Amino acid sequence: MAKVTIKRRNESERADGRAALYAVLNIERIKIRLPLDIAVTSAEWDPVTERIKGRGQEVKDKNLIISNTKAKISDILVRARLTGESLTKDGFLALYRRPAETLNFVDYARRHLDELKTALQPQTLRHHKAALKKLEGYNAALQISDITPEWLQVYAAHLRKHYDNNPGTIRKNMCVIRMHYYAAMRAGKVRNNPFDVYKLPAADPSVIYLTEEELNSLAALYNSDILPENEQDVLRFFLFMTFTAMHISDAKTLQIEQIIGGEIHYRRTKTHIRVNIPLSKPAAKLVEYYQAGRVRGNLFRNLPTDQAFNRIIKRVCMRVGINKPVSAKAARHTFATLYYKKNSGDLGTLSKLLGHTSVTTTMIYAHIMKDSRVAGVSAFDDML
């Protein structure tokens, strides 16, 4: 990194014996002088410490200007090194003369989110708000200029250590930061892009689902009616999602009028794909329970928050010896894996039932059926 020094231009000494101070550095072997608008006599200047001698307030103020100038130059050089940017003289001067990027990032991101709120799905809006609240708890005074590749790495480590976030969750939090940071770049609030250097962590490809035996144990637990009321309610809703492959956000908004002729007809919130899913016998039984004689309105009432639901369903599963990190998503994954296994790998129909935009998305369930793949190729074991 280029060395920054403060020099007194002795050759330009004025009649009063004072000469201007300059910050001096070399970029690509080209000398750059930056005037500090400070002039001192040779007796006042200490060329070794690069400070003005004395103890008065005026001396302190001038020395502060010197320190701030060196810090500003160093900051530009460090950021260029971290982002891999090759600075030229013109590029450096453009950054040096740019107004300081002192913008509170969390405040800016929330204003930007407010502008987008009508275009975002409620679940996405909640996710962004939660990610920004987490960021505010980490550093409420975070300036946009503080966000460097190095800072992003440190914050990712913080999420992993203090929130026990997995790579997929860390990635989602970082994507929120990136989205609002890019908005600031487009608005001319910041120039450097730390995401050119920092790579988002890969999403966790693992899919949590229940085996047929595990699902039967939960169904038996539900039918026993021995659970506390809140756990019974959560288990009932989990079983409904398992039998219908519905995502929790879609299930929560399901209307009774959308259940027609023994099928649920709805449009997925995430993909906007229309889905028609036939009601199995247990699904129809649960619909009848929830409907309670009503002919219109929300099918489900008084459901817990997603976070509370996930916490309770884990506790319910542990009651029957299921120690997997089960969440609402596991219901949908369970439907998909059991359907795929029992229907000879019919990915095309499964994709439609799940409301995927492409069968490529559905292929994840083909990749987790290791037992089926092993059993399939074993048919050739005795042929040689």
C-alpha cells in the first residue's frame, strides 16, 4: 500500500516564513500532492512526527486535520486493496474529493424497504424486517461505508456464532443486505461493491422430511388426543400441510371457498402457479374439522406465528423419538418424498402438485431417495 506522508513545501515559503503543508503519496509511480490548507513556519513543524508543535487549541485543531486527512487517504487505499480495485491517480482523486459516505445503512435500508412494501409478498417483507432488526442489534450505527468484504465475513461469523444460523439462513440475511446496498449504489450513495469480492455462503442443500414410519407415529400421537391443546393444534396443522403439500404461508391464507369438489384450488404465493390438489381421506377429515360447518372465510383461525409453530412442532416430534430439526417445511418435504417413492418417481405430477415453476426444482427429491436408487440398481446384482 502506498505510503502517506505530510510534507512542508520549504521552497514555497512566504514572506512571513510560513509554507503550506501537503499530504504526499505515490500511485503507479505518480506523485500526488493534496493541500491541507495549513501553513506553518519551519520552527512550528516537526518533520519527524509530521505534527505541528505546541499545545494550544489552534495547534490541536490543525493536527486533527492532519490526522483526518491521513486517515481518509488510508481508508481509500485499504478499500481499494480489499475490493481488488486498481487505483489510478484520477480514480484516487475522484474518491478523495467525493463527499464522505456517512449514511446509516439500517435507516436507509428500512426507507428503501418501505418504498417496496407494496411490491413484496408479506412473507418476504417479514423476512427483510427480521434481517434488518438482527443487523441493527449488531450495530445500530453501521455506516454504509463500513460495509466491506472483511466486514461481511465478520458479520456472517456473528450470525453463525450468536444466532446458530445455518449457511442457508446466513445467505438469506446477506441477500437482504446486498439488495439494499445495491439500491444505495444505484442512487449514487456509495461506489465500491464489496459483493464483488465477498461470496455469499452456499445454501444448505439438506432436506428434512419424515419417513412413513415417523409420519405414522405422529398420526398415532394425534389420534391419541393426549397432547396439551397448543401442541395438538400445531400437530393437526402440520399433518394438514403434510397431506396437502401446502407451504405454511399458502395454508394460512386458504379460504373455505377454495375447496371445491374434493380438491383445493389455490395460487402459490411464491411462484404464482395455480395448484389443484385432491384431498386424501385424512386431509378431508382435517378440512371438515377446521371448517366446523362454515361455508366461507379463512379455513384456519388462531394459528401461532411461524417461529412459535416451528418451536412447538420440534417438541411434539421429540415426544415420539423424532430428533430431526423438523419445521413447517418438513411437512411439504414429507409429502414430496413419500409421493415420489410411492409413485415410481413421477416428478412431472409431483412438480404440479407442489406448484414449482420447473421440474428442475422438483429434482431435489430425486436426489435424496438414496434407498430407492440403491434398491433399483440391485436388480442387476446376479447378472454376472
